[in-house]
Amino acid sequence: MSFLTIGHRGMMGVEPENTLRSFLRAEREGLDVIELDLHLSKDGALVVMHDADVSRTTDGTGPIRERTLAELRELDAGRGERIPVFDEVVEAVGAPLQAEIKDVAAAQALADVLRDRDLTGRVEVISFHDEALAAIRTLLPGVRTALVADRYGIDVVDRARAVGATMLSLNIRRLTIELVERARAAQLKVLAWTVNTHDQLRIARGLGLDGVVTDRPEIRRAVRFTA
């Protein structure tokens, strides 16, 4: 497999995160995959946003789950962008997607969309929550999944295998060659996040990883110089 560059929340280093503007920028910059985050609105819409609360990334306040989609649409998500729903991202860009389940309750809604739109070949489901990955694998057995982890140990490999994941997406600051070798022995692919400097990219390449998650378009351009 070629070394993948994955646009973190689109291209959040240069555009408002998790907006159509950000996703379109990532595609223009040639990122191989686009990553996004999913929550459910009060009325069950599959909303694209990282935080459970709208305060950090919009001009509003309060939890997503306490607002309807119509109410969320009234908020400015940066540079006049509106909060998108998952279907809109699927339509707006043609790149493969990594859809991160932030709210475990979103697993059912995401499984329904992937099934109805025949998107299992294009969308990989990722999550920090083991139970979310287990749930979506039960709902949609053919879906590809990856376990995301920030603070982790060697046991993260066993956790991934237990929920049927085929990939790990891990904080680069904690990655070791021992863990990578154990993941390889378990036939798991390994990505690192968030890789925003050339030094971090060189570390990722030196560890023999399958790709990186980045906020910065220049990391995509630098990959060919770090092989």
C-alpha cells in the first residue's frame, strides 16, 4: 500500500475545520483520504463536528444534542461556513473518507447511510470508542474500521483485534517501534496523528507506517522527499 496522507477534519490548518470549505481544500491539495467527525443533532441528523459542544468552532454555545439541525444551520462555523451533515460531504468530495464516530449513538445512523448509499467501499469508520466500532461491525459486517487512540499501551493492538479493526490511528508522540512491530504481527495497518512538521513526517516514515493524519497541505507535498 502506498503511504497515505489523510486530511484532518479536512484541511484544518488552513481552513475552518469540518466544513465543506475545508474538505474541498483537502481534495484540491491532493490528500489521499479526508477525515471527519460525527455527532447526532437533537433530531437525529448526522452532523459533522468534532466537539460535542458548538462553542469552540462556531459563534454559538451549548451541546450539539440540544439543538435541531435547523438550529445548528444558523451558526457560523468559520468564514461564513455552515455545519454540514454527512450526506453533504459525501456529495461534495469524491475522495475516500474516514468517518470518526464521536457519539456512540451515531453508529446506527452512520450504518444506515453507508448501507443505503453503498458507501462501504469508500468510507472507513474510525473511533476512540471500542464499543462504537463493535456496534457498527455488527450493524454492517463488511465495513472497514480503525481504532483511534491517544493515551495507549501495547494492549491497543489486542483492543483493535477484539473489535475487528484492521487499522490503528495513533498519537505519534507515543508511538514506538515495538508497538508497530506488534501491530504488524497482528496484520494491522498503522497511521500516526497529528503530523504537521517535517520532523514528525520523517519519524513516521522511519517507523514504516502506512500513513499520517495532517492539518497541513505541505505535508502532502513533502511525502515524496521522505521515502
